[in-house]
Amino acid sequence: MERLWHWFTKALLQDLAGVGSVVICPWHKYIVALESGHSYYYDLQRQLKDKGARQRVHDVKVSHDRSLL
């Protein structure tokens, strides 16, 4: 995933300790785990909090440089 839905903004891909691979919206700072679809945020004490599953996830297979759902 390279692009997001707002004006083709580039997504930020990171590994987050205790969560795994996440995508972060650079505009809104939304954090979404790629494997579970859980959404996360940092509270006022900078503690990572889980909002639960907010996004659907799908298994993806890559074959001959093509992504298949």
C-alpha cells in the first residue's frame, strides 16, 4: 500500500512495538495494524491505546509481481 484516499497522499509504513506492521495517515495520524485491522492512537500521556478492529483485512498473495486478493 503506497497511496491513501486523500489526494493520493503517501502512506507511512512502520513497525510498531507490540503491534507489528502498521500504516499511518500523515494527515490525520490514524494508525491501523495491517494484520488485524485494529486502529490505535496515543493518549495524552503518550500511551498507545487500541480502538479495536476498525478496518477489514484481506489475505493477499503475491504471484509474479502481482497482488491477488
